[in-house]
Amino acid sequence: MRIVIAGGGLAGLTLAHYLNRNGLDVAVYERDADIAAREAGYRIHINSTGTSALHAALEPRLWELFLATCGMPSEDMLLFDEQLNLRPGRDRSATEGTGVPADIPEHLVVCRSTLRRILYLGLEKAVHFGAKVTGYRTHLDSSVTVLLEGGATVEADVLIAADGINSAVRAQRLPQVQVADLGSRHIAAKIHLTDEAKATLPAELFNAFSLAYDADFTGLTLGPLERTDPASPLIAEQDPGFRREATADYALSIFNSLPDLMLPDDELFTADPDELKAHALQRVAGWHPALVDTVRLWDTVTVQALKCRSCVPVDAWEPSHITVMGDAVHAMSPALGIGANTALRDAHTLGDQLLAVAADDKPLLDGVAGYEQAMRDYAYHALRMSAFVGQKVIGHLPLPE
């Protein structure tokens, strides 16, 4: 079975690892020039759904490397007003996972870029960088020709779209899936957690995730990542770029606001990092001094503007030799911090189905159908919950009907 994955993000590489670990050949085609070509996102929350998928996919040494590079913070997820007065707590059950192992905390925090580097280890021959998938052709014998930018092609028995919210494969396979602008604008940045920065930041914000927001749904988040074991010999044996990244503690901070209070989109998405930081500072000028200091601590070169978007659920479709996973089919509001976990669950679920197909336990289309039905059930539930909570704490729009 020739398995091709479009996209070398967390979901695609986890699936590739899981299949490769169980003896299947897989090829991943990724648009980036190499594993360190860009900043692959910031800090993310991983619950037991995500750790179960990673535990199944990673060899023991890579699993231990993952644990050494993640953070295990206090599990509090606190809400404040703009003067840092504590708001009533929210129900955290929706942020919890459904998996094992149980010998680590339910909530971990992870650097997306570091995890991507870990997932690449051992897949060097399977991942093809600088190779963007632009579409596909199907044939009467059910084989698939995968189209790459520049005109090259690859033959496959199954093509898996793991190429993100702007997926070219999804646009061709499921043109009915729409991506909705939820009407919230974010400015995100890293704060390097030096001793000076940690002394400046409010101690009550050092937990899994904190959000301060005012009556207009203008908010400021802080999510620290303090590595569990930066002195691990497993980190020391990696390349210099990996070592530098995996031993650096930082916090993710996001300023969010509704579009009518934020810079107009044509200015927001063309502004340079200094201008974005200045806008956030101006907007929080009357807030608690510790929150103002939080924005002052932003590392300017990491500042970027983001748009909050979500896929819109659609009715079931007929299975084929092309399937979809992760943000390609269920990108969601970040309000619950479960988008990455849902994508990792895709990798685990689809991986199990493809292993059953490889063992001749079921036909390929039955395996794809089993995955897609399960994925629609859990992923669309997570997507709708995230959108609902986002309306309440970020103030973004509801999902379109």
C-alpha cells in the first residue's frame, strides 16, 4: 500500500511515525524547505488525547525526549478582568482528553516547533521538503496521482491531506467545506522567560493558561512553557539548533480584540512587529500595570497578527482513496486549546484503520470510512464546543449554520 501524506505538520508526521513504527512505508510531502525553515507556531496545550497518540507513535527514546522538552505546569486555567481581579472559574472538563498513559499529568504544554523536530527524527528518508502538494488525479483502478508544485507527480494508493486550513487537497476533495472568519483578531508573541522576566510577570499567571479580558472582549493571555528536563542527555545528543530551541523557556502571549476595535485588516496584516506591539500597548495602557508589563516583555521579532478562523461542519461524504485530517478539515477556534489534540487523535485513529487494512483485516475503503465517521463525530463535537466557548470568552462570531 503506497501511502502519501500531504503536509509535514504535527498530525501528518505523527501519522507517518505511527505507520512507520508498525512496518508500513509512507511518504510525506512538505512545502517547507527544511524542518527549521520557519517558526512552526508557538506553545500548544496537549492533553491525554494527544499524549496517547504520541505514545503510540513514538519509539521509547523519542517519547522520553518529548517528555524532557515539554512543560508540566500547574493545571489551573484562570480567568481575570483587566485589573487582574480573578473571575469565576470555567469548567475545565472540555479541555481534558480521553486517553492514556495516566502516569503523566493530564495537561502538558509543548513547543509546536520542538515537537515537530522530534517527530521528524527517524523519518528523514520519508519526508520530502520543498514539495508542495497542489492537487491530485484519480484513475479507474483507484490509484491516485499526487500533483506537486513544479509539475512533478507521485503515485499513491491513498492520499491523506494534512496540509492545514488552506489545504489544496481538501479544496478539491471536499469543496463543500467552508472556512469561516470568526471575527476575532489576535496579535501573538513570545516572551523569553529570563530571571528578570519571571520576576516581572505576575506569579498568578504561571499556570497552564491565563486570560485577562475586559467587557468588550479585549483580552490578553499568557501561557508559560518551562521545560521539564533541559539537561536531559537525549537533548544534548541532538543538533545545535534543536538544543538551542529545546532548552529555551518562553511564554506565549496573545492580545485579542474584535475587528471594530482592532486596526483595520489592511493595516493589521501589513503592519510590522513594532507597530503591532505598539498597538497592543496602547490598547492595554489603562489595565493593571503587570498586564502592561507583560506586553512590554514581548520579543518584538516574534510578534505577528492572526485571524481566528474555523472550518464549518458538513454532512457525511462518501469515502474514497483520498482522505483528510487535522486543520485541513476541522480547524477550530483556539478557545479550548484542543485543536492540536484533535488532530493527533486523527493520526491515531486513521493509523489504526490503515494498519488493519495492511493486515488484510478490511478493504481500504472500509478503513477510510471507519476513520472518517469516527473523526466527524469527535472532531465536529470539539469544533462546536470550541466555537461556543470562544463566543463567551473571546467574543467571536458563532459558527455559520
